[in-house]
Amino acid sequence: MKKQALTLIIAATLGGIMSSCGNKGQAPQQTSAPEIAVLTVEPSSAAYQNSYPATIKGKTDIDIRPQISGFITKVHVDEGQRVHRGQTLFTIDQVQYQAAVDQAQANVNSAKSAVSTAQITEENKRKLLEKNIISETEWQMAANQLAQAKASLAQAEAALINARKNLAYTIVTAPSDGVVGTIPNREGSLASPSSALTTISDNSEVYAYFSLSEKDLLGLTEGGKSSVDAGVKSMPKVKLELADGTIYPLEGTVATVSGVIDNSTGAASSRALFDNPNGMLRSGNTGQIIIPRNSENVLVIPQKATYEIQDLRYVYTLNDSNITVPTQITVQPYNDGKTYVVTSGLKPGDRIVTEGVGTAVRANMPITPKK
């Protein structure tokens, strides 16, 4: 029995050794490549839009300042009222200015009488000189007195014109059509040329002021291929989103872009012009300028398919063996927050990984493409 048991143990041991030797030449079981979503890049169209905070101002905002000082006796308009050019806005106390006109008129009348008297004297002296009754010196003195009287008359007439002008300045009128702004001073307040009585905003057309970044300006020039002016002229019509989220019904055009970039903000001041026939827009309104960006026959990829390394953007493309290959790309600065328009690095027909980028997918990784 002992001999039989020993034989069985030896046989089992030899069987295990032979089994181990038989498995030594077999490869370990391979795991299959993970299924990952893949996109084949093809040309298509892209429609983006960019928004920029904007401040609205009338085409002209004119500060109304009196030409003379005095107390306001009448305010003829109210805040927010639409006025026409030449319409009376304010009346300033006219008493002292009317008195100045009356005084100047009296001085003119007196000077005219003096001229008339001096002229009669000069004519009589001339006749006596012609008859050799008086000397030429005596006549010359009369002629000089006449010239002095005429000069005094000219001064008096100039003073009268100035007094009448000052009297006219007591009626403050609108220099253009527009809407009346804030009126800080009312009847009884002292007005002077140093203080504005109100502002007249001509808002038949309005400007929406906004800022374009340095990157936006480079985009306008297409990388230096054209000038900023040419880029502005080629810009599409823009829209204005109002403070309540509604879109202003009329489209506008970008009128100007400043040639100087503000060092503190890195942006250039720009303005878009909008018609405002109903006066809906007022100076001081705020909103968002919306600039559409439409591109045709471009390569559009999902943003989630990209990743960044040191400010450089990459995607994973697939080679013929379905191995991921890191590929650097460049994209347009404008996007919709979901997709990019690729400007270099990819070509039609390339396959890119669209899921697990930056997490499950790595470089030189075999995958099983799925759509």
C-alpha cells in the first residue's frame, strides 16, 4: 500500500511539471482595444456670433450753456421732451440786458447828434476857408472834430450791437433737433456760461460704443493680409441686444474702429451706427453688440475633442492602425462655446477622437473606433 501511494504522488507531480512546461510557450490572453467615439472631419459651414458690452449715445450730445450770466426766469421744456432746432428752452432775466440796450441806443442817438453838429460846423468852416476868411488850421480843427464825432458814433453803434446780442442771449434755444436731458437748474437759479443748463441729444441715429480685443483686430486683418479699414468695411451687419434681453429691430453697421489699442485694457474703442426713427434708444442705454461670424467650407470639430498643453491646442488623430496620434491644431478666435473652426493641422478625411480626451484616451493608444 505504501508503495502504491508513493507511485501515485510521483505521477501527480510529473503531470503537474509537464502541464507547466506545456503552458510556458503560450501568450497571455490579450484584452480588446476600448471602443471610443471617432469623427471623420469633413468641410462644412459654421455660424458663430460674438457679443460685446455696449453703451449707447446719441449721434450728437450737445451741452446747453448760456452765453451770459443771470437768473433763470422761465424753463420752457421738460426732461425727456423732444425739441426742434431753434425752439426756446430757457429764458434768463432780461431786465439788465434790456436796460443796457436802451442805454446803448441813447448813446447812439447822442453820437449821431454830435456828428450832425460837427458836420455842419465843418461845412461852414470850409466855405469860410474857400473865401479866405479863416485859416486852414481853423478848418482842420473842425474837420478833426467831425472825424472824432464819427468815431464816437461807431463805438456807440458797436456797443448797441453787443447789448442787443446779450439781450438775445437771454433766450436760450435748441441748437438741433433732439431730446432734452436732465435739467438741474430751474426758475430762480443762477445760470452762467460755466454751467450746463441741460443736454440736447440728437438720437435720430445713435452710436453703440464697444471694444474689440487685440485678437479681434488681428482677425479683421486676416493675419495682416488686409487693413483694419478694409476689415471694418467687410464686416456684416450687427445686432443690438437691449438690457432686457430683446433684440433691437433694426440692424446697424460698424462705423469706426480706433487705430490705437488702450494699453490698460488691450482693446480698441469701436462704434456701431443704428437708425433710431422712433426714439426708442436714448443716450445712456446699455446693451450687447452681436457680431455674426459665418464661414463656409471649413473644418468644424467639437471643443471636447481638443486639449491644451502650454497654450497649444491638440487633438488625437487615428492612424491606419487605429492608434491615437497627438496632433497640434490652430483654430479661429471666434467660437460658439461648443465647436471650433480649424485653420491648420487637420485636413478633410482625418479621423479624430471625440470622447475621453484628457481622461481615458492617451497618446499611442490602440482603440476601436465607433461613431
